[in-house]
Amino acid sequence: MSTTPAPSSPGPSQPEHSQPEVTQPDGSRVSHPASSTHVLNPRPPLRAFGIAAVLVLVGAVLLVAAASTVLDVLAGLLLVAGLVLAAMGGWSMRTMRTFVELNQSGYRIHGPDVDKSGVWSDVTKVTTSAHGAHLTLYHGEVGRTHVICPGGGEDPEMKELVQAVAQHLDADRGYGETINVPLINPHGPEDPQVVSHQ
């Protein structure tokens, strides 16, 4: 009678989503933050949406109360214009988004007319503006990479982005510091090369 050998006992289980570890200057090891993508959305075009709503409303009223072919045509034109304006507003919100991708080696910023990338080892300093909406990564004395959040510094996505950048640099350099102390410090927002929705 044949017997089936018992399966060998597996070795110690490994975490399914363990992150690479980095050795800090003091010899301690820390896990590198997970890769992440942060989406910075433009402000809603409230004026365009408001005008579109008025056009649609007036067009609908004229269509209901129309007593002649001319009014019917005018009502139709207003309705179409309002719908087109609303669609364009929604399209602009989607296409004007900026994506900031962070991983163990560096970052990539891509959006309308911008596609920048870099590695953490080249970043010499990081600052935020006093209002928190402007993040600048310095590459030596000349190089700058800017991210401006149109939603302002209180935008939860921007707060998460700033914190994630600090964590990646901490893991890469072993700063062991929290945001703004002293890794990220306030600076003036004036600079010609700005990643922005404006």
C-alpha cells in the first residue's frame, strides 16, 4: 500500500507587502514608504458652471413657453450652449489634473504640459510655503521642481503628498525628522518654473 509523504513544513512566512529596508546612519533599519500616486485637482470652474446653469434654465423656460418657431430655435440654442459649457468645464477639471508619483527611488510629476522626474539622492532641500500649498524640491543651487496645489495647503491630498515626500527622504537619508523640522521649511512662492493649474 503506497503512502503519500507528509508535506514539508513551510519556513517562516514573509509579509505579503513588506517594504525594502534602509539602513540609517545610526545603524538602525527602517522600511521605505510604499509607492503612492497623489492627484492634485484644479478648482471647479464655478463661474462656467453657473453660466451653464442659467443658460439651461432660460432655455428650458423659453422652450416651455415658446409661442413661435423663433423662440423654439432660441431656446434650443441656449440649451445646447449651456450643456456644452458645462461639459467643457467638466473636461477641463479632468485634463488639468496633476499627478505626483512617489516610489523608493524618486518621483515623477506629470500633468498638462509638464512631465518631470527625479531621484531622492539628488534632492538637497525641500521647502513648503507658509500657506502649505507650494512644495519645492531643490537640486543643488540651481535646480528646482515645484508643485502647487490649487486647493490650497489645507487640501488633504496636498497634506498627504508633503508628508509622503518627507517620509521618502527620511528613508533615503535617515533624517528621522518630521515635516517642517528641519527637512521642510517655509519659503516665498515666487519662482518662474511652477507646476500649477493656474
